[in-house]
Amino acid sequence: MKKKAALLLAFVLVILLVPTIIVSPFIHKPPVQSATLQLPSAVPDKSPNPDPAVTVSVRRSATGITERVGLNQYLIGVVGSEMPAAFQPQALEAQALAARTYIVARLVSNPAARVTDTVSNQVYNSPQELKRIWGKDYAWRIRKITKAVEATDNQVITYRGKLITPLFFSTSNGRTANASDYWTTDVPYLKSVPSPWDKLSPKYKREKKISAADAESALGVALPVQDGTVGHVVARTGAGYIARFKIGGRTFTGRQIREKLNLSSSDFRLTRKGNTIIADTTGNGHGVGMSQYGAQGMARTGKTASQIIAYYYRGTQISRMTVTSGRATVLK
């Protein structure tokens, strides 16, 4: 213990001038290695709990201007934009953990990183924008969101000592998907798990109508002219999403059909009625990682934010991020 204390003292004496992030697990594990980075310089932060040590560069899609936003303000804006404020506190806390992990990981990999305020990164709205969106409900909503961010203060999600990529989405088809089912890369903590709570989501079942001409143009195929089922499933994933789908003489992945036709989910059924293609989908989103409505369902059963995170991000743990003066160091 004396040796460890001496090493810690030596480290503290070295760090002096710029903000530091140190991530270490609640359950002690010796770090394998460390990475050092320079964080963005401080700017005034008007959030309820200012954190002037860390800022986020956010490119606003409406104006094209990049704003420097304090970390806490950014997280409040993201959680308030990505998840309904009416959700249970534990679900909101799980969303805050995911949001903080995502942006900290971006800063660790590139301290000068700039993010958008759209789904390309994380949806973000400023306090003024949230006030316009929420209207008379602003006071209680912002208070609840802020409390969720505060409850998880300086906490991030790690897998074997490394920050994770905390993918999340709205609603599954009853199971989340493996990362390799939707993309091509296997991620050990993004594995399929049952998510039965999603069946209560208002987004669980959806119908979309597309003109046959638009569908043919998007897919680059000629569709059958008669009414009835369009295309057929070649293979499904273990979670029930479409892996391969044959239509118009071509075979697509479920993801390709979803993205080309802008469908809610890659678990779909296509039928034709006259000049209209009707797409019936189950679930909403890519299906990988944490289901937001699943998190809400778990919270309603009394599960904590950490239990929600452990369920949807397999093998992960909640780790502590401390901000002090000095260099930014993340223990891996």
C-alpha cells in the first residue's frame, strides 16, 4: 500500500495545467496500459452543475456553427432529446451512462473531435431548444433529466477496462440483435438478449406505405405487378430479424432493405396493394445494444440503471471517471 501511495503522489505532482479524465473500474483491476490525451479547453457552462474542465464541440445542423458546450450541459441535452422524460429515473440514468460513455470515448480517441447534433452521433438540443420543444412541461422535464445526469456523475461503461461503444435504439422485436447480425463485426458486449418489455412500446408495430415506383427506384428492381406478398425471406438471424431477403430477382440483407426503404426495423413484411407497397415492421431501430423501451420496462420492474446496463451490454461494468487538473489519462 505504501508503494502504491508513493506512486500516486508522484503522479499527482506531475499533473498540473490542463483537464484530466481518469477512468477506473469500481471493482479494482490493475490497468493493462494507459492513454494520455489533451482535452478541449474550458468554456463557461450554464448547466445546473457546471463542469468547466471538459467541453464538447457540437456542430449544429440548423446553422452549421460549431458550439463548445460543457459536458454536463451536453449530456442533459442528449438525454432530454434521446429518451422521453416521462420514463422511469433508472431508464434515464442508463441513457445518461450510455451518452457519457459515447462522448468520452470520442474525446479519448480524438480530443479535437466534433460531433453533430443528429442521430449520426447523438441527438442534442440546447436548453433553449428544449424549452421550445417542451413548452409548459419544461420545468419538470429538465429537472428529471438533470437529476439522472447527476445520479450517474462521472460514471462510464467499460468492458475489460476499455470504454465501450454504447449503441442503443428505441424498440426491439422482442430480442436485441448481435452486432454481427446488423453489421459485419462481432462485438463481445453487443450480444442478442430477450427484451420482452418492448412489446408494450407504441413503436413495436408500424405500417408504412410506399409507392411501388418509389420502392422499385430505391431497390433498383422491378416488382411483381399483382397484389400480394412482395419478395420472400431467405434467412433470419437468431433474434428473428431478416438476414437475407430476395426481391425482384436480387438478394438483399435485411439492413439494406430497411435502409433503402427507410423502414423502422429489419424485421418486416412487404405486400402490394395496387400501386402501393405496404411495409409492416416489428421493432424500431437497428436493434443492437440497449433497447430504450426495454430499459423502461426493466426500470418498471425495479431494476437499477447498473442492472439495465449489465443486461444489455454483456460483461460490462460501470467505471469511475474523475476530472482533476492535469493530463487526460484513461486506464485501460
